[in-house]
Amino acid sequence: MRTEDALPKLLGLGFSEAEAAILADHFIEAERRGKRGHGLARIDWLADERFEGRGAGRLVVDEEGYQRWDGEGAIGYLMLAAICRAQIESPPATARVVVAADCFPSGMLGYWTRQLAEAGLVAVLTATSPPRLAHPDGGPRLAGTNPLSIAVPSTDGPPVVADVSMGEVTYGDVIAGRATEEDLVPFGGKKAYKAFALALGLQLFVDALAGEDYGAVLVVAQPYADPVPGLRRVASGVRLPGDGPTKA
């Protein structure tokens, strides 16, 4: 699919113009960064899964240090777009935990944390998915690939944005035809139990806060210091996470 076809195709699936624009921007940015599993292949997947525009959920608890959003089955992309916009428009005085309940999928998490870091906030985001990873020794699939993204703003350039899935491949790679479901194992080879433990920990962390349906948990905070310029000096030209598009 060509990038110029993304918006018309999404409109044809029943999304509003505003919803389609959010989705298209996400998918095109994923393609630009070489993350094709989160790119244009997701549009056909949305069609196959019969997702349609369901709004962006609603804010049901709004406190200075805590927000809870109820998606009621909302598409995670749209809900996280609304959540990020709300944090940027009304940032916390110090820090805030934001729970996004009953929404899926969340997409390329670095896309969301980058927006927050560009607005000057430190951000940590994780999200759950259907169980895809089994213990390295075998057994049932117990955890999703449960990505984790951390973004830290910088005064001397773009933020540092880490975005890592706990799987050797992502389910998006399966959707894009770059992997099979059999390839969905915790990353790390002989040390894969570490990724499995982190995937399971993130799974239970989100489940405990969001509930039994798929969801996401975001932490945003005002930075106390600016460590990135010093890191860049020490790194001396080494490409840091989020510095630019990755290779496909």
C-alpha cells in the first residue's frame, strides 16, 4: 500500500476524518522508522478485525497525580492520542500515573512517548496484548509481547526514546509477513527468561491497574535534570535510541 492511500482507505473503513488522520500519521511514521509491523499493514489488519471508529474513551477519574480513562473497547491508537493531548495541554505539576483501561491496540509506543518528551515531559509507557509469549522452557502462552517505551526530553536536540518489545519479533512482524507466530518467543536466546520475566511483570502491572481487558499505563513527570546532553558528549557520535529512522 502506498502512503497516499492510507487516509482514503481508513475513511473507507468508517473512521471519521479526525480518527483517520491520527491513524494514518501513526502508520506512516512507523513506516518511516522502519517499523513495518506497526505501519501500513495495520490498515488491512484493522479491516480484517472489523475495527471501526469507537471514539477515544472517556476520562473517568481526574486527579493531579492520577487519571483513569475508560476505553469501553476503544481503539488504543485513538485513546492514547487523546491521553497524550490531555497531558500536554494540562501537564502534571510533578508526576502523574495515567491508566488506559479496555483499549487495544496501542501501536508503536515510542510514537506516543516521543510526543510527550517533545513537550518537555519524561514519559514511560507500557501496554498489554493477547498472550503470545510462553516460558522459554515451553508451556502455554502467558504474556503478550508487552512493549515498554521510555522517553527523556533534551535541551540540546531531540529526546532519547527507547521502545522495546519483549519478543524476539513482534506480532506486527507477523501481520506484515516478516515472521510467523512460531517466531514469537521472548528475546535473548539462552537468557530469554529475562525478557519473559519482564513481559510477565509488565503484564501483571497493567492488569492490576487497568483490569482484565487489554490496556496501557503511562507515567509522565516533570524532569528534575537534563542528563541527555552529557550522555551525547560521552556517546561521541554513537546513535542513541530514537535519534532517527532505523533500517527496515
